[in-house]
Amino acid sequence: MSSVENRVCLKILDRAEVGEKKYGTTMDRTDLSTADWIKHAQEEAMDLAVYLEKILELLTREQNAKK
């Protein structure tokens, strides 16, 4: 495994610990339906799109400031 993949794995482990402390459960939970899991994934994907849009805005602003 590369150092990059190792860092990602460590971050996943850290997030799993944070999530368990915050929500009192793990991904092994069985109380959610398939539709619930899809809804959670969709919400995460929408958050990612918002973060990416913000990053693009910042990069554009930085590039324009250099001109």
C-alpha cells in the first residue's frame, strides 16, 4: 500500500471513531433501510458538491488576484 492510501485508511479509521462517539453506532447498524442509506449517501454527495463549488470559487478568486 502506498503512503497516500495509508493516510486515507487512517483518516477512515479516525472518522469511524468520531462517528461512533457522535452517533453512538457504527456502519454495522441495522436500523436503516436501503432507501435511508441512499438518502444519507445523497446528502453527503450534495455536501461534497457544495464544498467543491466553494473550492473552485476560492481558486478562481486566487487566480484573478494574481493577474
